[in-house]
Amino acid sequence: MAEEEGIQRGLVCIFVVLEPCRTFSLKFQNDGPRPEPARRKCLYIYYCFMDREFGLIHVKLQTWFPMQIQIYVNGHDWLERKLTANGIPFTKHDNVFLRIDDWKRAQKLSDRFTGLNWPWILEGYARFVNPLLRDLLCGYQHYWVTSQSEYSTDIAVKSFSDLRELFPRLLSHSTLCFGAKDVMGFLGRKLTGHFLGEIISDLNDGGWHRRIPGARIKHRVKENWLKMYDKDGSVLRVEMVINNPEEFKVRKKVTRINRRVMEWVSKRKGVTYPRFRS
């Protein structure tokens, strides 16, 4: 729709969908009504924008209390605009860079993504789509958290034949040679007798032996996982998906009995959580 109508910036379209939601209901007892968590259905409004910095994004607004908002942003589209602004030639197909003339400079640009002022950026869109933040809820702000994050490491190869020869060997090795201890290590954990949860390695060969694309290996620990697959036949992608960052430990200063000390603590979901050293 954006391409057909030549939309370079601003609102592209709006969708309204009935979906399950988390909300509250009133439970009446002898001492009067009190709110309790409840599962219901309500309308969600999907606003699709073409953002000057981030490209195509969508904002999902729950129309029933507590009116949660979810915003989707693609870092590859953000980097594409940064490369263009800095005059760095590249070739991009879908969600993958097939060629960048200056990889080191592109990596430096990409490293800035996590340091953006996310609360200010996200709150701006929230106030644009929810008029109650300018009226009934004036003065209130959202507490922004990361619902799901995906970090990809892309390894570009010179030809499809190079990746076609290497990829099946990598799939076989990662399936036959990696156990639960290795998978835990990939995700920054140690396997102990106190661990409660599932560790799963799942191979989808995609019919690779029949030369059909779509093969991938996924190592999962609870809600977080690693995936490896090929993109467009010329890029090997290792993708880390984080749904529960509290499974990871980060080293930061915390207050203990009126003293600031350095400790390993669980990472939080908030987007303003301080940067850390692993």
C-alpha cells in the first residue's frame, strides 16, 4: 500500500481486529466490588506508519483498559536509512543485507541502535494513537518493556555454492555434537542439577537433501532460543530470540544495605535498563 500510494512518511493504513486480551473485571463481594485480572476479547487497532528513521512500523493499541500498546520496529530498516544517509552503498533484499561496501562502518552505525532514547521515541507514538493520554490520562506515561527482541549475526559469503556446501555440514554438526550443556553455554547459562525447564534442539531440514530452501536448526532454553539458517542463499544468519531476559545475568551496581556494590543480577525487561558488561 505504501509503495502503490507513494507514502514516504506518515500513516499508511489502520486495521481493526478482535483479539483476546488481558484486562480487569469487577468481582462483587460482601465488602464491595474489587478488580481482578481477567481474560476477555476486545478490539485492537493496528496503526501502520512509515517512519523517517525506522521505516515501516506498526503500533498495536488495546481499546479496553488497561489500553496496552505494542510497537514493532525493525533494526535492519533503521540501518538501511543510516547507510543511505552516510553515503555507504549496499544491496538489501527483504530483511537481509547481501552487500555493504563498508562493513566496519556499518557495524558502528548498527551499534548505536540500542542506545537510542527509546522511552521518548515510543511514548511519542503512544500519544499520537491514544487521545486519552492528552485528556483523561494526561500526565501519565507508559513503562516500556521489551516483549520480544531478535538479534541476528549475518555472515555474508561470496557465492551460493560456498554456503550450499558449508550449511549442511553446520546443520549436521550442530545436531549431532551439541548437548544440553553446550546449548546452555550458548545462552550464557550453566547446566546444574537445580535447573527446571526444557532444553530442546529442533532440526527442520527443509528438504535440504532435495535442494529445497528453508532448513534451520533451533536450540531453545525455556522461552529463549538460537536459530541458524540461510537467508537468500548467500547469508548465513545466527539469530538470538529473547522473550524472557530475566534468564540472563548481568553485572551492575546495586544497593545492598545502603551500600552500592557490583553484583550479578537478573536482567530486566525495561527498555531503560542500564547497559551492562557480560
